[in-house]
Amino acid sequence: MTRATIISDLMTCLTTMAPEYGPYVAAARVERGIRLASEMPERPALALFNERVETKDLAADQAERVLIMHLWGAADAPEGTYGELDQLAASCVGALADPALNPHWSRTSCGAIEVYEGGASDPIGMFDMELRVTYESASNTL
């Protein structure tokens, strides 16, 4: 297993997330890498980026690793309503735990979800969700 494979699979999971697969809100846009909300005018939108890889256990030729990523979500919040943002975050948690959408579901965990709620001059809501995927790889491969 490699970091690149996991990220590709998670991008597919988040792109596929839609009402026809369960109680999910479809993202209008899913990007890879850090994005500003202004760079994602089509909403709801998601951006997935990796923070780091930790090695938990290293054997002769295998390593247990933890890929730590962040998933940012953005949704319009007209008149201070953040229901769409909450639905988007809940959909992401559901899709990431769904074995039909995420082949790494049993090794994926969601950490804290930090929420930003804009004001009247900034009618947007955002969240930052920490994701962790545990995997094994050759000791010389991330």
C-alpha cells in the first residue's frame, strides 16, 4: 500500500459521494491540495490535503504507517444558515465509513471537526476535518 494509492482512493470516494449511494450530499467540486474558499466558487466544495506520515512500527522490511490528512469543506450559508455545511460534513464522515465508497474504511478514522461560521459580510461556512488512515508499506516506501 502507498500514500499515493490511498489519496487517490479517497479522492474517488469523495467525488463519488452522492445521494444515489446513500444519505449523502454531493460536492460540486473536490480538489486536491490546500485551497482558499475563494478558489472554490462552486459549492459545496471539498479540498483534501496531507499533513504528514507517521511511522508507528518498523520491522525489517515492513512499516506500519499513519497518513494524516485534512479535509476542508466549504458551503454557502445565506442568512447565517449552516445546515448545508453540517450536511456536507456528515456526508463526508458517512462516505469515508462506507465500504462501498472507501476501500480503506476499516483503517480510516476522523478526528476533530473544526467549524468556521462567517458573518453577514462573509456568508460561507467551512470545516476542517482531520483524517487518519493506517496502512502497511515496505519500509522504503511511503
